[in-house]
Amino acid sequence: MTTNLTRNEAQSRTQLLEVDSYSVHIDVSNAETEDETYFSRTDVDFTAGSAGSTFIDLIADSVSSVQINGEILSPAEVFDGARVTFPVRAGRNALTIEAQARYSTSGEGLHRFTDPADGKVYLYTQYEPTDARRVFANFDQPDLKAEFSFSVTAPSHFHVLSNRPESTSEPGNGPADAVTHHFLPTLRQSSYITCITAGPYEGATDEWTDPKTGQTVQLGAWTRASLVDHLDASDIFSITKAGLEFFTAEFDYPYPWGKYDQIFVPEYNLGAMENPGLVTFTDGLIFRDKVTDAQYESRANVILHEMAHMWFGGLVTMKWWDDLWLKESFADYMGGLALAEATRFTDGWVTFALRRKAWAYTQDLYPTTHPIVADIPDVEAAKLNFDGITYAKGASVLKQLVAFVGREAFFAGSRLYFKRFEYRNTELADFLECLAEAAPDRDIANWAGAWLGTSGVSELSLELTTSDASSIGSGSLQGPGAGVRIASSTGARLRATADADDEAGAASAQGTGGQAHAPRRRTGAEKITAATITQADSAEGASLLRPHTLEIATLGRSGRVIVPLDTFRFEFSTESAEVEQLIGRSAGAITLLNFNDLDYARVRLDPASTETAITSASRIIDPLSRALVWSALDNAVRDGLMPVQKYLTAYARSLGKESHAGIMAGLSQTALTCIDQWVADRNFDTAISGLLGAALDALAAAKSGSDAQLHLANLVLALTSRTARCATIGSAVVMGRSFASQILTVPVGEEIDRMYPEAPGTSTEEAGGAEHSSAGLPFRGLINDHALRWNALTALVCLGWADQTDIARENHSDPSSSGRLRAETASAALPLPIVKIRAWEAIRGASALSNDVLSAIISGFIASSALPLIEGYVDEYFDGLLGFWTDNSIEIARRLVLGLYPRWSVDEEAVVEKTDAWLAAHTEAPAALRRLIIERRDDLARAIFLKSTQSSRH
């Protein structure tokens, strides 16, 4: 048996078959019982080009009946567990298969969930790329489109939905309270975007009318009964209506799928899935507790991303997963565009620039990186290509394409694409043909070859000569040419500063002959007398040159803030080019390549700009420019061009000054990566104490009830949990732990009116440490909720300050599904050997756990601890790797392989050696598994390198 459908097999079926229609019946009337399987029947009508033999995909417990053109086949002979093989005749064929399919707990196929809050049972399907075969027999590949007619028998109190509206219903043939729901046939679509949901879902309805055509679209928003009070349907519908109006107008193509239901479901593996007419979302997007505006923006972006798929992916679909970018890259770009132009999140591209593109840059530096148009030989490879290249890099490159051809030409090409290929399947050449017709003056083929068919990311730098005769080259904290590229054995692209142990990098050369000097900030009075822009590829030894269309800006001081002084557009495709437009202009405080973020490239700030950024990034008035400057610093520290502690110092300086929720979230993510992975052990206490102290001071001064206050409170708790590793306990650590303790004294819904508990007769300064300004400040506006309490409790658990009794008490007060998961994490985080033994046993029995419960236990198992309690599991991890992959579905296997990779080991070099030994001994292991291991090894090699560059002064 093989569940790994290959591209060659799919192409052979496409050449043989054309599928007309499916009639699918699913009976889940037993969903609330202990039964593990349900009845599935498929009737499919198709045409074969010639007589022969083929197979249909089906992963099921058993098959009871197979009929082809009236001929009964023996299930034992034709079903191997993943495929049903049968003969076909030339012309029309009819196939019927009846099976018992299995309820899923992995989020693949038909997932069943029992809500711990009220005991109610919920079902939903998730198929991409090829899990429709877990629910009903079908030709599970994107280019065999068909019409699907679904009927579902379910308990009478279940609310049942599918892609199309319900046509009729009738009493079911099973239990007395069962009802069979019949749905209208779908339009022609792929199997992976069919969908069924069933359960006591509750929600709201609305409608939207197309102002151009008068078409009315019925809207629905649904979630579990225990979450419906938190379903802010008005906000969801507002974003939905704005998106429908934007896309129908820009695409000049009416919404094609009839209704538009959106359902928020539990234990979902993805953010969302674009099933036409029934979009599924993780119910983590239903906010029980207070969240920052960044999370509302993220939800809006997801809603719009999925909506863009109604055209890119649904209406026109890629032939095979090689061209996954034809839907994901486009949806990511279009979602961002609609977010910024059609909703209240007008600065939506800010978060994209700092967070989404960071995902792309990281992915593009792995030795496993691939072109946007990838080589996908099978569906296991397809599963892993839902990555930072296909999504974030693809969207970034499309942004560059729009800059290259112009917005009007890009949308004209898209409109032509929809009309020419509606309800059909395409590949790269089809879209490029449409775009070339819309932009005949641009060399689309050359552009596509450079951007879509290659891997790696361009690095852009600028060398300036100013009127004071200084020459300023890019490369953080270094003089021109400083820095040595270092490659890990798996291909990690790293650079070390010329003197890696000196906080000023190459500036350490001053006093030794004066051949290099500490970078200085510009005064703003200098004039640029020469400017050269250079591009290099991230890959070692690569000489790939891409055409770049970008904007360049000089940013200068205006009072206490930094504003754009001059901006202009610039195009080049050579290794270097003179930037004549800069000559004679003020050098300003920062010279910023890729202003407005039109290009996909990692920008290297020149040393003077870097120094200004380190001290004054928060003073940059434009949030997008601020995000781009922070992105440059992020890349510099990641590549070893900036000392880790210098980045953390710059970040600490921004705390309390940064007001953009998306930027705050992006910066904290990098800072926590520094703390977790890149700070050398000998510098850990100093680094986390300094950052925690700055976060506490900023929290004390934050505006009451603001996003910044909530973000900083959670940052303090995240840092406090990591102080379990501290060998020395300074005042900031004491205060962080006291803050966590104080949160647990305040009930949910009440204001946290002080940051630290105050013992009778003890002043706040004495309790917390007078050297921190936060100790004596009044504190108002932070309302306690379940999320804050769980974060605080988990931090104290890691420290050994709370036990299983405390966890049980908290779970009793929060019996929700999220409360259950937080309890699982906290329980596995208890710093006791017996706890780790039990957690490992549970993890090894992953098939008995749901997807999210497994991840929750893993998160607690690897949580910070004062002692190396899980060091003994390093060898067990490598011994069990193949079993993780072969004994589980790919989703569960992926969570095991990634979540347990022992980057937490105290002997990182030994883990790298064990990784290399495993890869050498398992050259025939599945390519998808090897890819995951290679990427984790690359992360660890980077961490080892960055730690090696630090002196004890850091």
C-alpha cells in the first residue's frame, strides 16, 4: 500500500480520464457514539479515452462494495488500503464504492472533536492536498475537476453545511433522530476544496449585494456553541463585505460560488481553507480574551486571503502542486492588497514587511530552499511546500511584478486569465501568456526566469561617498568589505564580523593602525557625491542577477522624529549600478533601499544608517519605513553581521516607544529567538535580565488599556518563564516572577491594579527592587483574563513555583478546549523527571492523541527548566525518527519531527553530529522527512555559530 500519489501517476490518470460528476453520501449519525468509523458511498461518472485499468483514491478502514459499470468486484482483491483498482472501458463509465471511513483526530479528513466545555461533538473536513480520499473515494488530484453532489445523514440537532446550499432534507434511514441533508451540486471544482461540516454549530447570517451586478450573496459565520458569545460576527461580516466588493471590482468577475459561509472549527491544522462557499478557519481566530489590533489585522488578512482563492485556486486551479504558487502566492498578495486598500487596516503592508517576509527570508536561506515554481514529484513533497517560499516569497515577488509591469497591466492580465481559464486548470505558462498580452512592453519571460525559476534571495547594499570624503559601505557595524562568509555543512549562509568578539565588529581595528573605524551617525549636513548599489545572491558562490524595481529614500531628522526627505524609483539588473539620483542630495540620517517595500531582497544598511537605526529606529515616523529598518537589523543579527546583544539593546530601547501592534509582535518574536537560540550560555543571565528589566519598566509606563500594555504584559511573562535557566537571580528576575504571581491573585474580569504583590509592612520598592522605575509606579487598565492567567501559571510551573494542584484548579475555572490545552502544556512543563517520562510516553503514543493535544504536550515537554531533565531523550528522538514518519499521518509526523528536534539539548554540537550521522545513514528515508531534519539542523548550526561569535562582555 502507498498513500503517496506521484505526479507521474496523476498525469497518467489525467491522460486517461475526464470526470463528469460525483454523488457522495456520508452517514455520521453515529458521531456522538464511541464508533470509530462512518459509512461513505461514492457514485462517480467519468469518461475514459481508452480501455484499460486505473485506480481511485480511498483511505478507509474497509470497503464493502465495488461496482464498475454494473460488474461487482471483490474488495479484498481490488482495495489495498489506499487505492481501489478497477478496469475501464472506452467512453462512459460508472463506479460505485461503499466503505467504512475513519473519524480523524489529526485534522486530516473528517475530524471529530468533543468540546470539553459542554461535551458537544463537532465534525469538519480538511483535505488539502489529498485527504478527501480519507472521507470518500475520488480521483484526488487538482486537475480532475467535477461536479459534486453531497448528502449527509446526521443527528437531527446537527447544523450541517457543505459547499452549496441545502436543497432538501428528510428523515434518515438510521437512528430515529437522524436527518439526511441533500445539497445542490457544486460547480466544477477540485476534490481538495470540497467540504462538509456537521455539529451543533451556532452563528449569525447576513448578506452582501454586488453594487455593480445586483447579485446577492448570503453570508454566514459559525462556530461552536461554547464560543458563539465571542463570535464578533459584525467585524467578520464587515471585512467579508469589503473583500467581496474589492475583488469583484478589481477582477471584473462576479463572485462565482453562490453563498459565502465561514466556519471557525477546533483543532485545525491551518489558519484557514478556501473551500468555495464554506471557508473553514481555525477557531483560534475567535477571541475569548483581549487581543491586540495585530491579531484583528491578522484575522482580517486570513479572511481576505481565503476570499482571493475563490478566483485564484477555485475558479482557476493549478494542474499539479508544482504550480501551487498560482493560488497561494496570489492569495497572499491579494489578501494583503485588499487589507490595505479596502479595510480599516490601511497600513497592513507594515506587518507583511516585518513578519511575513521574515518567514520568506528564513526559508530562502535553508539548503532546502526551492524556486517559487517548484518541482513536486509527489503529494508528500506537496504537503511541505505550503511554506515561506510558496506563500510569503511568492507574494513578495508578485508585489515586485506589479511594480515591474504596473498595476493596471497586472490586473488586466489577471482578468484575462480568469475569463480564459474559468473552471479549468493551468500552469505557469498560461498566466504568463495572459500577463504578456497585458504588458507587451515588458519582458515577462526573462523576469519570470529570474524570479520564479530560481531560488535564493538577493542582498542589496549601497555604498555612498559624502561631502566629508567618507565612504560608507553597507554591512552592519563594519567597514567596506569587512565580514567573512561562513557556510554550514548543510549550506547555512552566515557571516562573521571581522572581529566577532568585539561588539563593534570591524571597528575593533581602530587603534591598530586605523585601517577601520567605528561607524558614526551622520549629522545630516553631508551631501552625497557618489552612490553605487550592488546586488548579490544569498547562495554561496552564486552570481545570479535579477531585475529589481525599487524605491530609494533618504530619511532625515525633523525635530525629534525621522521623516523621508527624498524618494525616487530606481531599476537595475546588473551586479552594480551608479545611483545618479542620489548625487547632490542630503545623506540624511538613514539611506533606505526598498522604501515602500516593492522588492523582495534583504537590505544591508550602511554602517552610519545602522548606528542611527540602533539608537533611533522608533523615531522613524512612517511605520512601513520603520518596519523595513527593523527587518534589515533582523537580517543582520541573523547573519552574524550584528552582535546579538547589540540587537537586544536596540530592541530594549524600543520598548514603550513602539506603538504599532504588528511591529511590536514582529520584534518580540526575533528577540525571543535571540534569547532562546542565539545568546551564548555565559551571557544568558545578563541578556534576559536586561531585557526583562526594560520590559517591566515599559509595562509600568504603558498607556492604560492599550495594545502596548497587553503586549508588554505577555512579553514579561514569556521572559519570566525563561528565567528558569538563570544561574543568578537579579532584581528584574525577581520582579518578573512577582508579576506572574500577582496575576494569579486577580480573578478573570477584574483589573490588575498593581504589578507586584505587596507583603504587609513591605514597600513595593523593597519587594521588587528600587533600581527599576517600574517598582513604584501606579498600574491601571490591564483586565485579567484566561490567557494572562495561563501564561502566568505556566511561567511559575517552569520555575517550580506551581504544581499539578494549581494546574487542576486553573483548568477547573477554565474548562474550555483552550483551557484543556494550556493545562496539558503546563502539566508536561513541570520540572520533574517522572513528569517528563510520562509526557514522553504520551508523545510516543501519538496516534491516541488529537493533533493539538499532542502539540500541547510537546510544548510543555521541551519548556525551560533549571535542570537538563530531557537530555536523555536526544538519542531516543533519533532512534524513533523513522517510526514517527511511518507510523503516523504526515500532519502528526510533522509535529513530532519538528516539535521534538533536540535543539533544547545542552550539547548542541553533539546534536549536530547525531543529525549528520542520521542523515548519512538514512539516505533513502522519505525526502519530506529528510527535508525537515536538514532545516532543523541548519537552524541549530546557525545558533552554534552566533553563540561562538560572542564574548563574555555580551
